[in-house]
Amino acid sequence: MIAILLYIIGLVSALVTLVMVGFDAPAIYSQLMVAYNSGVENLLPAAGRIATSYNWALTPFLGGLLLMGFARVIVLLGAVNRALRHPV
């Protein structure tokens, strides 16, 4: 039961983070296109500026993925325990 709750919390955290970053996708695209049109050598610094402006999204996204992975491990260990206790 706890594993399912952890999985759902992690999934919500990762999805909400992606949606929040996705709302700014047109701005990201326009910044990258301006940098590309001004010269390919300006593309990497523009990508760096965009990445540093969205560094807040890294922690909740990775935290959600880690919670989901931890929940999957708990479910797997519970299934192994159940299989070893009650063989068919």
C-alpha cells in the first residue's frame, strides 16, 4: 500500500514539473531560434542560459523519478517475499 502511494506521489511530482516547464516551451523555442538565426556559435551559450534558468525543475523531477523507482523496488521485494513464502 505504501509503495503504491510513493509511486503515485513520484509520478505526480514528475508530471507536474514537466507541465510547469512545458508552459514555457514557446519562450524556450523562440530563444533558441533567435540564437540559431544570429549564428550557430550563439546556440550553446543560449542553451546554457536556458538550462540555468530551469535548474529549479531538476530536483522535483529527479526526486519524483527516484520515488517511483524506490516504490518499484518495494513492490518487487514484496512479490519475491510472497513467492518464497507460498510456493505454488
